[in-house]
Amino acid sequence: MAIITGAAQGIGAAIAGRYAAEGARVVVADRDLQGARQTAGRLTADGLNAVPIQVDVRDAEAVDAAVSVVIEDNGRIDVLTHNVGIYPSAPLERMSNELWDTVLDTNLKSLFLAVRACIPHMRRQGGGRITVTSSITGPRVALAGLAHYAASKAGMNGFIRSAALELAPFGITVNGVEPGAVRTEGVLRIVSEQELASQGEIIPLRRVATGDDIAAAHLFLCSEDASYVTGQTIVVDGGQTLPENLRDGR
């Protein structure tokens, strides 16, 4: 049984599909219930095991209730993949307190709430896997206008390490994936296909990532092959962070 948050579209939907294809029963969790139902519906139409659930991951009571429903229906949670993230751009001098709080609550506080809700169940069953979609933005590089997003993602990496240390005695591993540029519905709402293709041209592997590229890294971290890996993050960016200057990437 795997819970994927932010799974109505984009990377989260790709993760849900990859897990389900490997035989997992997946919970497609998102505050967009219609989107969650559509994603779960596509998977079940392909003969895979998926159910939608609505949850606002910023709300502690809502998160606890959603986890309780999953336990009531399935008895256990083997995997939690936390994939929620928003990235509204704003310069620092015009960034409101409300926007800062919204991004940090959505991206970072929600991780704490989701992990905390799953810990007792994973402890009781003798272990589990937690994976997190972080980013290269914040931990490794930066973009103007995304200080709130960068702070949230850097905070995720710190949380991953601390949680991994604390939960290791209970057989629970905690790891993350740091994507670079990814082609998702959310990204295409703020940049054009042409702009995204241009970005891909300066990435050493000559393309932006797909959701499946990121899902594959999550799947590895949930697999038996990663049973001795915890407190780590994997960069999946096609070499985007390698060049010292843009010409080196061409």
C-alpha cells in the first residue's frame, strides 16, 4: 500500500502510475478530488489498483483523517511518497507574509504532517519507506523570485536527514529525489512549450525530464535494492547542475 500526495497530475501522477504498474495498491491523494479521481480512474482502467482520496496536506486534522481512512481500508501503509509543491514567483521586496506562509505550509509543513501521521502505523508493522520530491532549487541552485520555494525545498532536505536518523531504529527509511526541469502541467501553466524546449537545449542530456524520470528514482528508493539507503537524496536533472557556465552545457 502506497500513499502518494499531490498525485492528481504531473510528477505525482507519474509516481502513482509507476508504483501501480509494479503491483502496488496506490492511494492517489490530492486536494483536487476531481483530478485524483481522474488519475485513479486512468489507472484502474488499465487494470491497476488505485483509489482517490481528497486531502489538504496543510491541515493536520485532514492529514490524520486521510491516513486513518487508508489504515481502515487496507490495514497498513508500506510507502509514503510526499510530492506536494507549489512555486508562485514573487520578488522578495514584494513578497507578502501570506504568500511566504502559503508556500512553506504547502511544501514543507505538509511533509512534517504527513510523515508524523504515518509513523505510528509504520512502526507497528515493523518498517516502511518514505520518499520526498525535493528539488535542485534551494539545496543546490537558485532562481530569482523563488526564495520561498527554495527555502522550503532546502528545508525538506534537512528534514529528510533528521527524520531518517530518528526513524532508522524502526526500519523506516527516508529519502528524497531532487528533480531539475520537468515537463508537467504545472510548469506549462507558467512557461510555454517553446521556452521549456529551449531550457532542454542547455541541459547536457538535451531534454527536460518527464514525470516518469522522477518516478523511476522514487521507485528505486522504495525497492529492496535501496533497503540500506536512508537520509539521502538523488539528483535527477540530466546533468543540469553540472556546467560551470551555460556554454558548458551545450
